[in-house]
Amino acid sequence: MVTARWNGTVVAESDDTIIVEGNHYFPRDSIVAEHFAETSRQSVCPWKGTASYFDLVVDGETNQGAAWYYPNPRPAASDVEDRVAFWRGVVVG
């Protein structure tokens, strides 16, 4: 079982993650939705496509853009569609 924690709180947990470029991508249904807030932030990866971001909110603190996902990945990255990955201090393991 792989967990993602921020501020000591589990924000995602799954035994079905996919590792791409060293990042665990969690199934969308494994995240604890109450800790995720949509943002308008986006970035582009040359081979995965356009990423969208979530802010994480735990105990009144916000970690801006700490989770990302590819809603419409390019064909080479189709395995990460509907999956969420983390950075910015989120501990995954």
C-alpha cells in the first residue's frame, strides 16, 4: 500500500499506483477529496501533455499546486489518465 501524506494527514492511499519519472500516480478514486481544491494552474510536459493542479488543504493550511494530473494525456502517457501525483513536501511511500 502506498500513501501520500501532507502535514501528517493521509491525502491518498492505494495499492494500484503507477510510477512515471519517479513519481507515484494514484488512481483518482484513491484521493481523499475533502483535501483537494481545483486550481486554474496548468503546465505542459512535452510527452505527457497538459497537466492540471490541485491545492492541498489540511487543518486550515494550503499547499498550493501540490498535486497534479493529466485530464487528457498524450497517447504515450495514457497510463496516467485519471491519476494524481504529488510534490512540494508531500511524502509518498
